[in-house]
Amino acid sequence: MVMAIIGLIAAVLTPGLVGQLGRARAKTAQMQLDTVAAGVEMYRSDVGHYPTASEGLSSLLSQPADADGWTGPYLKGAKVLTDPWGHAVIYTPDQSGQSFTVMSYGADGQANGLGLNKDLEAPAH
């Protein structure tokens, strides 16, 4: 009887807790993306341009060969370059070099998801 009650309580509480965990991960991911975007902006302020696609976000942690003026690292560690679901944060500079996108594909790691799989992006730069 006691086991049945414990099982019933677990069945009622588990979906809510899982949903809370998913929402917390999404909020954490959004904060990480904002932090990475701020690092990219600091890099640009010091170096004079955004990191190239080939330099990528690793240029925020260690100085690229041609980055005169680099005063980084611009992030506290490489952990922020991985979203809470274990996927790499995506950095895409535009063709003109005047803006960039920093994003995560959400829980499923696939583009165009819904709910917890929703794509997350730092505000446009």
C-alpha cells in the first residue's frame, strides 16, 4: 500500500519537475547566448572586427594570429560555448562582417524546433 502511494505521488510530481527543469535549461541557455554575444562585441571593440567564421568563438578564449589589439580572454571559460543540452553554441558572422548571430537549436539540437526544442538566439547585433 505504501509503495502504491509513493508511486502515485511520483507519477503526479514527475511531469511538473521535468517541465521546470526544461524551462530552467532554456533560461540558462539564453543567458549563455547573451554572455557570448557580449564577448563577441568586446572582441570587436578591441580588434576592430567580429571574429571570422574560421576563427569562430574560440577567438574569444585565445588570441588568433592576426588579432592585433586583442585583450581577452572575453569569456571565463569554454563551458559557456556549450549549451545546457551539450550542443555547441552556433556563431555565424554575416557576409559583410557587420553583424553576427549567436544561437542554440534547443534541447533537440535541430533547427526549427517547438517548445523546449525551440531555437534560441541572442538579440540581433
